[in-house]
Amino acid sequence: MMWIQILLVVGVILAGLFLARPAGGDSHLALRRLFMFVFVLAAIASILFPQWLTWLANLIGVGRGADLLLYALVLAFLVTVATNYRHHVAMNRKLTLLAREVTLARAAADDAAAARSADGGDR
């Protein structure tokens, strides 16, 4: 085994562990960990046995294993961008609702304070 393979395998394992750790409010943690485990195993296998990726690419009609890897990475990137976009839109909606609630609560508090001072000033 070459030193670059050892370095890459360790890097993939560390990245997999980092990405599989729980984040606050993560409702799909088990599914995410399962996909991460499969990804880590596939990455390690393709590092240790690069010929299997070429075999798989030929099996599904792609010329080279590197091309198959590129297509998979482009797909993963697009899924990540779409997921992040949806998350960003949802967070913006929540932030807008929260800002509205804070504004209404402040207005109600200001109205109550004004009413109390008007009642106290009449006496």
C-alpha cells in the first residue's frame, strides 16, 4: 500500500466521522449516518482498489472510472446546493415570522405603556 492511499483513507474516515456527528435538531440523523457509512466504504474501496471503479464505469456504460467519479461528484454537488437552498429559504421564512412577532410584541408593549401613562397623567 502506498503512503498516499493511507493518507487518503485516513482523510476519508475523518471526514466521514466529522460529517456523521449529530447537529442540533437533525431529524434525519440515522439515514444520514447510513449514507455516510456507505460513502466512506465506497471511497475507501476506490482508493485501495481503483480498478473496481473502472469496472463499474464500464458496466454502466461510462468510459473511465474517473469520469464516473466526476459525474457522481457533480450530482452530489447539485444535491447539496439544492438542499442548502431549501434550508436557506426555510430559515428566511422563520426569521421573517420571528421578526414580525417581535415587532408586534414591542408595539403591544409600547401601547400598554402609553395607556398606563395616559391613565396616570389624568389623575
